Amino acid sequence: MQAIGVIPARFASTRFPGKPLKLIQNRPLIQWVVEGAKQSRLLSKILVATDHPEIFAVAERCGAAVVMTSPDLPTGSDRVFAATREMTADVIVNIQGDEPLIKGSIIDALVEPMLSDLTLPMATLGRPLRPGDLESPHTTKIALNRRGEALYFSRLPIPCSKLSIDALGQKGLCLNHIGLYAFRKSFLAEFCAHGPTPLELAEGLEQLRALYLGARIKVVEVDHLSVEVNVPDDVARVEAVLKKVGQ
């Protein structure tokens, strides 16, 4: 079984143009992600998929293989598929290019169920809810079934419940989503060929396409401090976390 990790890195982010090149403690964001992904034991290759020559050059200097992709691709998953379409692999991992705190152990936790259950089309990650997560429109929540698979994703509070965050966690009902995905390559092809669905457009969450298509999504619970860089102000948040943990 072979797993390839792909980091989609688009230059023209609506909220933060040139984001992959933004310096965090004097290193470009894309470098943090590449170096974190390189710690993985289960990925046979790390690939950056980009639409910009400067990101290409920086990623190459970090030791990653790099593929140029069209700037017109609608989602990160489409960019991942375009980069790996002709490659031989069983599992393709979409490693978000805005996760500077990513670790190899987290990626391996995502890949493991794909290697142990060959019928599983897709997996993703979740972490326990923290105070404020359930109500925040900036965090995506996952409602789970008894097998730890996704029932639904939303930025709205789900489940809408009188239970506390602690109670929701203890009952295994809900996690905060971490946006990394492992795809069976055959399912990634189906996912991208179908195109956006009304459900994902309504929520602005591409993973809902997989549920719309009837796929199982295994959710692996991890205790990971995920801080995404979505807007310029997030850079200071990441640097504060790095300083706190001594990096």
C-alpha cells in the first residue's frame, strides 16, 4: 500500500493573497507545512501542488516535489487530484497548506485506517471541542455515528443541544474538524468528477460532497493544537503558539 501526501498551495487566496509565502518566524508558511509533513512514517512521497512559480521555487528549496496546476481549479481536492492523476498510489492525503503546526504523527493517524480497512473511501481528523468551539462560525463541527464516522459537518452548532461541550464529548457525539483528508484514489477520482453539490455549496464545506455521494468518512480523533492561517491576523496567533511551546 502506497500513500502520497499532497499540499495544495494556491497563491490567489480571497482572504489572504500570497498566503503560502507569508513568513512565520522568518520561514514561509509552506515551509512549515512541508517540514511537518516530512515527519510522517507512512507517506512515501510529499508533493506540493501550486499555481504560482514563487511558491514552486520555495517548496522545491524545502525538498518537496512540486507540480504546477491550473489556477482555475475550484477546490484543494481538485488541485490534489490534478497533481496525482497519473501517479500510482492507493491513498492520497490532502494536507492543508494553511496548517503550519501539522505533525507527521497526525498525518499517520489519518492514514492508518485507510491501510487497515481497504473498503474505506475516505478519512479525516477531529479534535475534542474547546470552550467556544460549538458556537463559533469559524470552527467546523462533525456529528458522529457510533462507528466514529461522519454524519454531518457544519459551521453551525451541531448537534444543537442543551448538553455541555464536556457531555457532548463524553457521549462521542461531536468533534471539532481538522481539515486534512485521506482519499482512496479511486474515490478521489469520483469525488472530483462529480463536481460541487448543492449541499456543499450551502455550507461552504467540500467534504459534504462525499456524504452526498454516499461515502463513509472515518473520523480519527486526535489531540492536536490546530491553528489555521486563514487571514493575516492568524499569523500572530500562530507565532504566539509557537513561542508558548518553545519553537
